[in-house]
Amino acid sequence: MWSNRTFRRPSLALLIALSLVFLASLAWADPEASRRDGRAYGRANAEAVAESVGELLEKGRAQGIDYGSVLAEARRREALYRQVLPDKMAWIEGVAQGSGVAYDDLLILNAADRLMTGFVGECTTFIAHGTVLAEGKGSLIAKNRDLGSHTLSEVAFEEAARHDSKDVYRGAYIDIPQVEKTYRFVGSRSAGRWGYGMGINERQVLVADNDAPTRDALAFTEGLHDNDYIRLVLERAGTAREGVEILTKLTEKYGQAWNSIMFEIADPKELWVVEIAGYRWVAKKYENTYTARSNQFQITDDYDLAAEDLISFAVSQGWIDKDVKKINFRAVYGGTTLYPDDNENLKDRPATEILYNTEMRYRRAMELLGAIDGKISPETVLPLVRDHYDTYTLPSGAVLELNQIPFYSSKYADMQEWITQFPEKDTFERTIFPRAICHHAFEGITASSAILVARPGIPNELGYMLHCFMQPCNSLFIPFYVGASRVDPRFTTPEAGSLFMIISKMAFGAYESYHGAIRNLFDPYEKDLFGAMATMETEYAALIKAGKGDEARHLLDAFSDAKGAEGIDLAREAIEAVFAETAASSAWSRD
């Protein structure tokens, strides 16, 4: 587990990943027994432990990591871990005693993994293909993209292009050879980024993704960012199957930079999900069904394609026996500190476990999709991406009655208490943190949402992305057709997104005060949208059939321009409406 061969890879992430593996693989007894086991392990592996920690410190310093702040955060977490994982902490103490390696260094290695790897649970995606759709054919991907609380999004076109053989694609961290031809696409990105979070190209290839934890090594700054992957597939794939091939070959050659990733790739005929762990992957084709992704692997042993070294690498790491022929990808390559051996036994999983919320979101998403099986469409998916739960079951079995109110605006979010005496410590004994599909606060808020649609039997130019900025519940979806010749510059810059961010910030914590006024403006737009789109598309197809391509393109541009401008105008009106509600709530009169 601590082999020199493995740790000589130039990746800080690998050091962390393997530390998580060896700790999580133990079966904990009582603290004193765990401490004895730790001392024995430390004595037997003193050289390897010291070497690994030394590489962590060296590579961290080379990357400019401030270990003072990392240690401070690790110590804050230590207090919680001692409550819920006392055996694990005792084992770490034992390793320090047995190996002679400083306890603080081991604490950093094992308690500050999120600071070092950057993983935050985020994003929920609804996926449907074929007969479960209202039209009985095609593909749909609807993704809530959860990012930092101050993230602004943009929508932009990237034009088709021909490239010289010497050209390179400049990714977030590395350059790779460019291909001869790239397709045109429209997508959603974080403001100012080169890569994209989701989109559709001129061949109606749809791409989106979700993060997940893994025990495998990541490439970090020597690999491809997931936003690069999205852009590369949109630029290079003429079909979903080609997208799978492009994605997996890039993974095997360059590796995934941050987190492990699940990619959803579709076209009018096929829908695939590719789950990546470091340099290895599995892919599953979904036909005439629906599925969902939150932030955990969902493919078990039912994959259709896999990396050639998927099993041999797992054997080399000691994760499986050498005679295994097919594996449960989720169990073998998932992040073991967050996935206990009995991953389905939620009752015995600790309340502090990050992936409890991930599992609950996945189950909620599947429940919502099941309710519209056979009727799934962009219109029927709108309530799904706006979901805050009707009820939320805590690990203890207690049920929160949220009734579609965001947790942070509900009665459960009131953390204020009357203090009758001076407190003796800094923390409150509260761990409630329901993370909704439409998420409003702290780490990983919903920064944008997109419904991507690929339909057979229509001109590819009518493939589209419905896009909204910030949380869908207090926003509206604007259509972006891949065949339109332009996007309003207010969308390609932070201008449009900033309007919806203002609405989001003002409504946070006061959902019931402002939600009604916001929806009174936005709902009529969306109610009329799908009928207007259908009418325009029928007219467009007729013009194309009549050989009037220029008129058809003018129609598509005019429609797209009008809907975009109307959406921005409504956002400005919504801000004024929220201001008016605020003023009215604080006014009083003697009349």
C-alpha cells in the first residue's frame, strides 16, 4: 500500500488518496485496541510512513500550500472526528508512536483531505432516454450545476473550426494536440473560463458531468480538468458513442485532474454514462430508461465497457483478489472513507458523513423521475430541478417536514437560542445539513441549471439547451438553440448572470417572503415558452424544406434574441419586485 513505486508519481493527490485507503480499510475495535494496532502498523511500516509524509510535505511546499492554515483546519476537524470516529483517531496516534512520525503530520494527511483535494459534494443530474420520454424517443439530460457561492455563469457559442496539425488545445493545466476539425456548440461555463460545465453541439451531442470521490490516484495539475473534458467532447464528438471513445482515450493518456468524474453523454439515438477514477473508467449505455447522478458512483458490475487495466490495477493495489473477473466499480473504486463496506445500510452510517446527503439526493432524484416515467420532457422536468424535498429523513430516522421550502428558509434553520449563561465552548450540537437538488447555501450552491435535449427526426440546428442562472426555483429557463448564429453579449459576459445572483442573494433565507413575487413574473414566460418554441420550430422546418435557409436562420435568430432579451428584462423586474416587497415589509402606518 505504501510502495515506493506508487508514491514516486509526482502527485500530491496520490499521497492523500492512499492515506485514505489504508485508514478506511481497517475494521475498528475499541480505541485502545486500535491504538495498539496503530503502533504495530507504525513499527512495521515506519520507513514507508515517513517517506510518504515527507513527500506530502515536500510537494505541498512546492505547490505553495500554507501548512499552518491546513493544520488549523485539520485540528478543527479532529474534535469532530474524536466524537464520531474515536477508534480511527486512536489508530492514528498509535501509528505516530510506532513510526516516530509527528502526529500533526499524520493528522494533516488524514483529516484535511478536502482542503487538499478540493472535493465538495455538488451537482444533481436527471438522465432519460427513449420510451420513458413523453415523445417516446431521443435523449434528455438536466443538470443542476453546484459551485461556489460566488460563482457567476455565462452562456456562449464556440464556432466550428479547422486546425493546423501543429495546433494545440490549451487546457486548464496542460496542452494536448488539437484535432483537425472541431464542431460548433453552445454551452454553460463559469464566468471567464475556457472549459464548459455542460452543453450541446451542432450534431446534437449532449454532455454534462458530476463529481464523485475515489480511492484512485488523480492527475491534478498534470491532467485534464473536467471542464476541459466537456469542451473537448463537444468540439470533437459527432455521436454519443464517439464521445465515449474520445473521453476514455483522453482519460487513459492524461488522467482526470480534480475529483473523479461521471460524464453523461447523449445524442438523439444513444445515451451513455462514463464514470472515471483517475486513469481508469467504466461506461454504461442506458436504453429506454431513466437514471440520475448526484455525487457518487452508481455503476456496479453492470458496465458495458471498461478500461483495459481496470481489474489488474485494482489487483495491484490489493483492493481485490487476483482471480476476480468482473468488479463492482462503485465498491472497488469509490472513496472508501465515505463508503463503508455495507454501503446500503444507511441506518448505521454516521450523520456527519458527506455522502449521506449524496445518497439521499440520488434517491430523491430517482423518486421524482419515477413519478413522470413515460412523461419525461423539458417541461415536466422543471419541477424536478427546483426540488427542495417534501420531507427529508435524517440518519437517525427523524423526518424534517420541508414541504418544498429550502432548508435555509425553514423553521429548522433558526439556529438562534436564548443563552441564559455564558457558553463554555464555541460550537453548537447541531449537524442538520440537508442538501437539496435546488441548493441555496454554503458550499456548492446551484449556480446554474441546464436542460439539454437531443431529438431524432428534426434538423440538428433545433437541438437546444434551456438554461437558467442560479437556483432554478427563483430563476427562469431561457432557450439557446445550437443553430442560432449568435448569443446576446449579456449572456457571454457576467452581466446576465449577475442579475440572477442579486435575486438569489436577496431571497436567501427569506424564500417565502420573495418567492411569490419572483414567480409571478417568471411563470408566465415559462408557461408560454414551450408552445412558442414548437410554433417556431414548425415554421423553421417548413422554411428549410422550401429551400429558404436564410429566412429560417433569421427566424431562429429573431426568436432566440427575443427570448433572451425578455428573460433579462424580467430579471430586472424581479429585482425591483423584491425591493418593493422589502420596503412593504418594513413600512407601517397609523391609518
